[in-house]
Amino acid sequence: MAPTPAATAPRGPSALERSIAFALTVIAVIGIALTLLAGLFVIGLNAAGRTVTVPLVPDSLRQPDLGMSPDVVWTMYDAVRVVALDPPLASRLLRIGGFCMYGLLIVSACVIAILLCRRLLSGRPFSRGAAPAIGGLGLLCIVTAAIAPALLLEGDYLAVADLGLRMFDPGTTSYLDAGSPADAEALWPERFDRLGVVLTRTNWLLAGIGGILLIIAVAFRRGLALQREADTLV
């Protein structure tokens, strides 16, 4: 009877794999640090006043009278730049929340990259939590792609509305029937309650990346299951 061959020890990571994993770990750590610093910077900016660009009503061939001095409002070709020196607290919190969603996404991606690289450097197989982590990151990408722009737009809207400017409500009035050019509301604020704004403001690239990560997570989980089945057969 022929002797049973001894099981071969798993091959450890090569020098190139170690170098790549180490470089990715360093980049991920730097990414976390820069994201935290950028978050503090954004919070500081939103604590002060800011300039908001608001679109004009389409085909508005007039110089709108918004009831503000030229030092506060500048009229451009198709938009108005409004300076909100003291935006309300809700506006600040919404904008901070929108930017924090992007920051949370970046930090989560960096943390997952660090954990995977540590497994690669130590030569250990990936754990069962790797696939759910990648899938959760994909879901976070999709949610951030839609929710973060909505929070930022709503924060801008509240900042402009707090100034008491005359704004146009497309849900109740057609700009063609808004009255004489001198009396018509000129500002058309973008909000996520309109389908056109949703389609143009949603970050579809980020949403697509989230979908790809979900597919990778499913394939990753299936691959780990097949590997464990093969190990049990050996």
C-alpha cells in the first residue's frame, strides 16, 4: 500500500505581495488621517458663513430684484450667488452630515483595506467577515451616492431661505404664469423632491462602484466556501 503523501504547507506571501500589501496599508492609514483632518476643516467652514449658488428660473431675461444689496447677492447669467453670513443651525448640520457621509465611506474603505492587508502580510486566509465587510462597503457607497448630495442641497436651500429671498416654487406655480417680469420670483432652488434633480445630483459613479463591490462580495463569499470545501476533501 502506497504511503499517503503529507499535506504541503500553505505558501506564504511573496516579497512582491508583501510590498504591495505594506504600501496599501500605508496609503490607507494616510487616507484615514487626511479624511479626519478634512472633516475638521469642513466643520470649521460650515461654522462660518458661506456662498451658495442658486439657479435662476429658466429663460428669465431680466435682472431679478431679490430685495438684497449687491454686496450680498451677485446675479450671473443663469444663477445667483448668495452670501449666507449666518446660516441657521439646521443648514449647518445638514451640510456637515453630507460631508461626514463621504468621510465615513472613505474611512470604512481604508479600515477594510488595512484588515485585508494584515491577513495578506501574515499569510493567513481571509476570514468569513471579509465578504460581508466588502458588501457593507458597497451598500454604503450606494446610500452615500444618493443621501449625501440630498443633505448638501437641503442645507443650501435652508441657508438661502433663511435670508428671506423671493424664491420660486415649481410645485405650485408655473414660471410662465408667475406674473410680470418685475414681480416674478427669480430663484429656483434645487431640492431632492424633484426627479430631475435626483437624476442629475446623485453620484452615479459612486453608486456604480457600490454595485461592483456587492458583486465582488458575493463572488468572494462563494470563493471562500469553495476553498473550505476543497480543504475538507484534502
